[in-house]
Amino acid sequence: MAVRAWLWMRGYSQTMSANDPYRRIASFYDWLIEPMQVGVRRVALDVVPPQAEWQVLDVGCGTGTGLARYAEAGCTVTGVEVSAAMLERATARLGDEPELHLTDGETLPFDDDRFDLVTTSMVLHEVPEDARMAWVKEMARVANPNGSLLFIDFRFGSLRGWKGRIRRASSEVIERLSGHFAQYNTFKASGGVPGVMDEAGLYIEREKIVAGGNVAIYVVAPNRSLPTDPNR
């Protein structure tokens, strides 16, 4: 079986599954949460169209819905996830061929420059502030210098119409209920993805605003602070 457990998360041990923050919602996550993300995922595939033979890593792969799209495009897919319950769902969806790991993302069990695309969707805002920079730098480390990082997460600029305002309000309610509101607030205070990338010394090549301005898709150049090709 391709699922391997690296129990490196701070405070986790062999009782990790008992402390799994998603164990109660994993069974209904796909019908409760995924409908709110499917449209954004579709746009992300247009922003960075996957190519067959790519090596793709999804950090915080959840139940594997995002990885499934890349696998369908002929990519070799790998996922890491903090939740054993979610990873079990991903394995059921993707089968035994993909390489799936149970880990927190602060230390990724991969060689440098391995992946053509490293992606993460609606996860960065949940990462504790003191771990966020190490988490991003690990994503950059394992990405091919000629590849891309793809971040999908909350955006804190102007909103587009009443739909944007409703989405912003509902998102904050969800973050409060899910126990992530403290991390969400520090992420917002840091300037969201642009602020985190600036601190990490990484360059945002493209931003695509979606969900009424409440979410954005960011294409980031790994391992360099300035673009080398303006037509990239």
C-alpha cells in the first residue's frame, strides 16, 4: 500500500489518529465542502493546464479530489495530508498507485527539485503562524526550479458585488466554527498569500481572482524572488 506514515507533526505520536482534527467530518467532507471548491479547482486547471508526465504534489490533499483531476490528465500524483481519516478517503478514491503521506508539511519527505507543480488549496490560512514560513519554503524546495507553485486561498482585497460580501461573511463564520479563526486572522494580518510570498522571497507570476473576490489563485515561481522570463 502506498500510504506511508511519517508522524512528524509537533505533539503527534502513535495516537495521531485519535487527535485527527478531521476525523468527524471526513465521511461527509466531499458533499459538504467540495461543492464550494469545485468551480475554483476547474479555473485553476485552466490557469496552469496540467501536462502528461508531470510530477504533481498536493500539500493538504484532503480526500484526493484535486489530485484526481491531475491523474486524469496523465500526471504522476503525490499527496501529503495531516488527517489520517482524509487520507483514507484519498486512497479509496485514487487507489494504491499514488504516493500518499501522512505528515504536516513542515518537513516534506521528498528530494529537492522533484515536482513540476506543487499545489495547495485552501490550506495555507490554516497553518499556524509560527509554521507557515517553513511550510512554504518546503513547497519551494521540492519544486523544480522551472516548475510552479500554485496557491488557492482567501484573498483580502476588494469584493465583487453582493456575492463577494456573502462569501466573505460565510467564510469567516466557517473559520470560527472550524477552530481555524486564530490562524485565519494571522494570515489576514500578514497580507494573505502575497504577504507570505513576499516574506518568503518568492515571486507571484499570476493572480486569478475568483469567488467574488474572496478567493484567488496564485501562480508562484519557486526558489527565486524575481521573474527571469517576462513571458513565462
